[in-house]
Amino acid sequence: MKPKELVLDFYKNDLLLNQSEVNEFLHPDLIIEWNSSKGFVQMNREDVLNLTADLSKAYVRSKMRITHIVAEGQMVSVRYSHFVKTFENPREEMLLAHFFVIWEIKDGKLYRGYQMSQFN
């Protein structure tokens, strides 16, 4: 699978709520450097899988609306907005945050992520 296709598949609706599916995309040595409006966080594979478990407890739906995606070699940049629906109010979609991430792909998996976000 080409790097751009891999990243597009990773951001499919509801995938981030399924820990076993997310696991298939992650390189064993994954590192994400995440700058958000709440500060800097560095996450490894286990951290991402734990975040996925937490998301699945809070949200019934997860949707990424990608506005830009650019691929060059093993690098893919994506700009998207993350929308969710809560268990308490599954009919209302709410914007969680806006994201920009640069992914480095290695061995057909997400290897390094450099992410920025701003919460809504």
C-alpha cells in the first residue's frame, strides 16, 4: 500500500475507536510528537492504543474531515478536523479539534508523527 493510501485508511470513520484496527497501522517503534493548545506530549505505540481505548469509552462515532493531504516519498502531510458523537447525545456531531500532522511511513506502518492541534 502506498503511504498516502495508508494514511487515508488510518483516518477512516470510526477507526480511531477500534484499538485492534489502530494497532494494525502502528509501527512497533512509533513516536508521535504532539503540540496542542494544552502543551507538548510525546506518545509511543502503547500511549496511542491507550488513547484509542479512552476515545472508544467517550464517543460512539468518530469522523475525520480531511481538507488537505500531500504525499512525497515516505512522508504524508494531512490537515483535518475531528468530529465526534457522544454516547449521551449520539445525534449531535461536535467538533473536537483541528489537526495538522506529518507522518513518516516505515515498513508500511505509521512510524513518526509530528502533530499540531487546536481544540474547539
